[in-house]
Amino acid sequence: MPHDTVPILEITDLQVELITATGVVRAVDGVSFVIRRGETVTLIGESGSGKSTTAMGVLQLLPDDLAVLSGSVKVGGVDLLTDRGAAGRIRGRMVSLIPQDPMTSLSPVHTVGAQLKGAIRLAGHSKAAAGKRAVELLEAVRIPRPAEQLTKYPHQLSGGMLQRVLIAIALAGHPVLLVADEPTSALDVTVQAGILDLLMELQERTGVGILMITHDLGVARLVSDRIHVMREGRFVESGEAEQVVDAPREDYTRRLLAAVPQLGPMDDVTARTDPPHTPSPAGATAVVLENAPGGTR
């Protein structure tokens, strides 16, 4: 999809300082980037690198008494750091969050329908229209029998279904920007693929911009237009997705790539352990994982 030239999100020299019991920590140290319509920009790095703090700073969800922000965060040309009321006006409308863990992000004592309709009402729809809109949103995120699912509680749905519900809630206000904070990290690999495919399909259809937060280089390579690699609150490498993943310039990025587990040579265990003419049991061939000091997946 062609990208508009006017940024949906424009961040300039963003700094986030967190006040802790042991002193002030600069969690984000002067990062700058833009996201245009139809683009996906990914922040990637190890735990504690500052990527989620950057996202929470964009959404103005950091506590005022514990976080000090400086720089510029413009959404639709409005600087959220100078207009303190702007964040409340755009959050859930122009900008929406897809949280990390679908199992804990919904209220366990309210039905899926009640929570989705609540988000729809906040976006300005009437009570009468909310039910129809809720069914439409669940259909949009490929949930079968949507009217039936609206009556269920979160514990009655799988993790993949709950993540689709969270995406539906994020779409309730017709946002121009989605902030996806590790949206697949709590899901198994096959479900991850379905969620990422859904996000790309929604982006193709609506032109929504996506700020993706992940530690998974495979996810970043698949969905991103540009990638920013974070370390200790700073961008250590930025570029087009193919360049960063296939031809990284910085040693830190190369070490992140090397930390991804790789399939090694097959070890013919059966030649040493099985008696002659006895078929080897399923799974008897060992697969060696190399280069995985903790990994990034």
C-alpha cells in the first residue's frame, strides 16, 4: 500500500526518566522516528532496552509522579507532551493499544460482549448501535459465530481468540495508529502466525499505522517496513527491515541475530542405540540447538 507523506506519529528526541527508590533512571534516551499511514515500524531489543517504555510514553500511560518526559510526541500534528489533555482525547480513538497478554488484559467478571460494547460506546456509538458494531468487529477479526462469542466470559475462549477480541476492542474507535506491545509473545507459534496475518490484513484494508514492540526478529522481519534496534534506551541501528535483518551494520544487532536458536546437524542416534532391523521410534533423531545463550524468542 502506498504510504502518505504526512506522519501519523512523529517522535523527536523523546526522553523518559523514571524516578526510582535508588535514583533517576533514563529509560529512553533521545529517540526519534515517524510512522506514516499504512506503515509498520518495529522497536526491537532485549528485555529492559526501553521499547515498551517508549510505547507507554507515546500513549501517555506512564504515571505522572514517577515518569518525566521531554522532547516531542506528535499525533496528527498535536504534541501530546505540550497539550496534556490531548492524550485523553485521542487514546482509544485515534490511537489504540493491543496489550501483551490476552489472558490477563480482560476483566474475568464481565462478558466479552460487555467489554467490547463498552469500548464501542466510548468511541461515540449509541447503545442500540453497539451490539451490531460488536458483531461486525468480531467478524472483522475472523471470530466464528460472533453473536455467540459475545455472551461468553474470557476464560471460555482460547488465547488466540482473546487476542482477536483485544484487536477488535482496539479497532472500536477507528484508530489511525495501533500500538502493539508484544501482541503474540504469549501465544504458540501457529496462533502467532494467524494474529500477524490478521494485523497485516487489517492494515491493508484500513491503512492503519502500527507501532510494533517485539523481541522476536522473525516477527519484525515479517511485518515491518522499518526496524529500530534499542539498547539501554537508545537506537543503536535503524533502517529498512531487510537491511537490518539481512545486512546489519552494528555488532549488537549481529549478536541479537546470532542469539536466535538455529537447527544444527542431525545426530543419527539410531545407528548407535537401536538393535539391528528394528525401526527407530518416533522422535529418536536428536536435533541440536546452537547459538542460543538465552535467545531472543
